[in-house]
Amino acid sequence: MPEGTTVLAAVRQQGIDIPALCYLDGMEHFTSCMLCLVKDRGRLFPSCSVAAVSGMDIVTEDEEIREARQTGLELLLSEHVGDCEAPCQVACPAHMEIPRMNRLIAAGKWEESLRIVKRDIVLPAVLGRICPAPCEGACHRKTVDEAVSICLLKRFVGDAGTVHPCEVAPSVGKKVAVIGAGPAGLAAAYYLQLRGVEATLFDKAEKAGGQLRTAIPEEVLPREVLDREIEAVLGTGVRFIGNTPVDDQVFNQLKADYDAVVVATGNLDDLTKSYQLAGTPKGLEVNRDTYETSETGIFAIGNVLRSSRLAVRSVGQGKEVAFSVLQYLNEEKISGEPRRFNSRFGKLLQQEFAEYLKESVTGQRNQPAAGGTGFSVEMAIEEAKRCLHCDCRAIDDCKLREWSGFYQASQKRFQTSGRRAMTKHFQNTAIVYEPQKCIKCGICVRLTEKYREKYGLTFVGRGFDVVVGAPFSEPLDQALTETSVEVARACPTGALEVRKKE
Ligand code: SF4
Ligand code: SF4
Ligand code: SF4
Ligand code: FES
């Protein structure tokens, strides 16, 4: 180990990771984020700026270090303004990637768009006709003029897709019985089958669909649409056994014959009560993260937990339970789908409208022709373009997000009232700069120095008001010429990001 090697580098050489935001291999330390704190004989210090010497007794993780890192992150987050996931996605009970769907529709890529939708929503054409769209209530565009017509766009994608777009994983050699072929059961069976689990749906009715078939008028939900989407579920290999009421005897047989059972029978009835699972008069009792019932290997989702008119909630639970069931089948700890950290800032401020419209088009919500035909191709593209791209471009690789989740940092702990207004800078054709997401780690400043950019980036202003910018108020494309993409990739947050991402 050469003299001067930092504790951070020395520890990493041993294969032990230390989290860091403002440190970049091969560059002078900056020591601003304090995420790399470690301990030597009880003394906390930032490992990126202290040289390793013999005799040190370094502790890289304990309760005190965790708390110090959490506090450091919370201080960064108190100043940080940005939405990781768009508010529409957060509000969707199935957590659908709405902004990505919109961008793909705007680009005319129906099949890719359907693939994105079906990762979360198994019945898009059906839900596109019946969902009350809680996502639209949360849409940032609603603050500007009118919400994006998300539900009709989802319907458009569902109607336009003729092929099933998702791949089925090779068999894992396990089989699961799903009782009830309504929206919850169909979703559970579909997402299990996609993961290589043999799923069999049992239903008392002759045909699958549950209340979608019995409680919704044909003019709202044509049966041909429902049948087509059910066929796509069965097309993945899901088996359907109709005309089979599951009483306690059949239930016991299913438990013996299958590796796990998912109860998705709709509203609690006498048959379901006979399964002897713990519950209240309103429904079965489950672990809300995993959907495990009182009996090992038995999971429950949908209206059997609590009566709801939101089919999308049942569909979302069907997707989530598949995750838990697979953990159970793999004999892993059953924790359910991981919930990631989400930075959020609430409603758009008036001065932010113009910033967000830079990525969109002006104009009111498009209205399809009367008669329930849905969007034409042109209208769908126009409507999708109204989306404001509220999701952060760094959503999948932001280190601030990753570590905030890991250390369970709270964004609110040190937040004072009021926040800075978001701005978006597009001067440079390759990248976007959103200064309010910057944590002032200085990586971009040091990199532009290293690359000998003529102007480069620098810290402008003083104290709390300091921001990263080009010197002498030069535009961004003068500050970052050849190296913009490289610098943006090194930014640990979404402050500097590569522009083109669907
Ligand atoms: S920069 Fe990171 S933490 Fe901030 S909004 Fe983007 S993904 Fe979330
Ligand atoms: S404008 Fe687009 S990304 Fe933003 S909340 Fe609405 S649908 Fe979602
Ligand atoms: S913009 Fe620069 S200083 Fe700000 S977070 Fe990104 S790399 Fe760090
Ligand atoms: S202070 Fe060490 S990585 Fe930021």
C-alpha cells in the first residue's frame, strides 16, 4: 500500500465497501458529504481524507456510524429538491411507470410502452376503461392546467398491443394455486408464471374475470376486451380451472398438492371463512408488506382483505404477492417487494410551470371522440407529449437515493418551511442541469479542472446560496464541451444528467 493511501481506499482494497458521495477514485478529496465516516478506537472521521497508517483499528459500520451517516444524509436531503419517482407513479396503487409509458407513446413505440405497462399492470385495456385514476389526481400537470390523461393512454397502449410483450422465465419447478380469477388472482398468477412458477387459477365461475365480468356493464367494459387480456394471461402458461368452488375440503387438498396458495376470492364469504385463517369481519388478516396470512405458505390479496372498488389496487397486490411467494418458495426471508427511498417536494410552484413545460407542450387535455372509442394515434401522441417528465433521470443510479434508502434517512427531519424553486437548464444539448438536486460534492468542478475545460464548472456565490455553475455566467455548453457526458455520469445525483433517456 503506497504511503498516503486513504483509509477509504485501503479498506476498499480489502473488499469492504464504504459509502461515499463526494469521493471519486484518483481525485483529490473534497470531504463534504461525511458519508464515508468510520471509527478508529472510538473516534469518528471521514475515511476519504485521512491516510491509512499501521496500528489503526478501523470500524466501518456500527450503530454510531450508521446514525452519523443517516444524519449526514438527512442534512443533504433537507436542502435537496426533487422527485425521484413522479407523483403519478407514487399515487398509482400498482406503481406503474407512467412517465416512461408516456415518453414511449410520444415516440410512437407501442410495444415497448406495453412492456413497461405490463411490468406492473396486467390488464391495461381493462383498467384503462374502469379505473378512477388516482394517478391523475396527483399529476403535476394538473397544477399547470389539466392532468395528463394517463388512464386513456394506458387504455390506448393496451388496445394497440396485439402480442404479449413479456418473457416467461424458465421453470423453477414449483407450483402455486391461486383461488379466484378476478383482477387480483389474474395478476398474481401472471406475475408468478412470468417468474417461472407454475400457476393454476381456480374459480367457481365457468370463465375467468370475477367481478370484472359480472359487475361491470358491457358498454363500459366490452367482454371482448376482457377476454383478450385474460387470454394474454393464459398465454403465458397459466392454467385456468373453472366451475370449481373451493370449500374447506378442496382448500386442504390444494395445500397438500401445491407449494403455496394465494387466496384471491373477492369479498369475504362463507367459503373463505371456512379456511380458518385469522381475520376480522371485514376480511382476512395479513402482513401488509408480504400478504402472508396466519398460516405459513398461504397468502391473501384483493377484496378478501378489505372491500374496495379499486380494481387497480387488487392488480397491484397481485404483482406484489408474487414477489413474496417467490421468496417463500426460495426459502428466503419473506420481506415483500422492496420499497425504495423517494425524495418528494409536493406541488409545483407557479414559477416552476415554465421550467417543467420546457420538456413538454402547451395545450389542454385531449378529448377523444364521443362514443367511447378512446384516443386516435395522433391524439395519443399529442397527449403523451403533455407529460412533464417529472421523474428524475437518475432514478436508477442515484447514489443519494440509494444510500438514503439504505440508512433510512428522513427528508423531513431537518427541513425548514419553504423550499427552493426547481429550475431546469438545457443549454447543453447532451445534458440537463437541475441545480436544486446538487449536493455540492464538487466532483464536476474537479473533473472539469482535470479535463482542462476552457471554462469548466465552479462554485458560484457564498454560504447557503452557493451553486455549481459556469464562471462569468457563461452558458452550460461553453462550460462543458467535450466532457459533458462524462461529467454528468460522475455526478452522484440527478443534478447533472445525460439528456436522452426514455
Ligand atoms: S437526484 Fe436522486 S434523490 Fe434526488 S430526485 Fe433524483 S433520484 Fe431522487
Ligand atoms: S406530468 Fe407526466 S410525469 Fe408528471 S405527474 Fe403527470 S403524468 Fe406523471
Ligand atoms: S452537479 Fe456537481 S457538485 Fe452538484 S452533485 Fe453533481 S457532481 Fe456534485
Ligand atoms: S466526505 Fe468522504 S466521501 Fe464525502
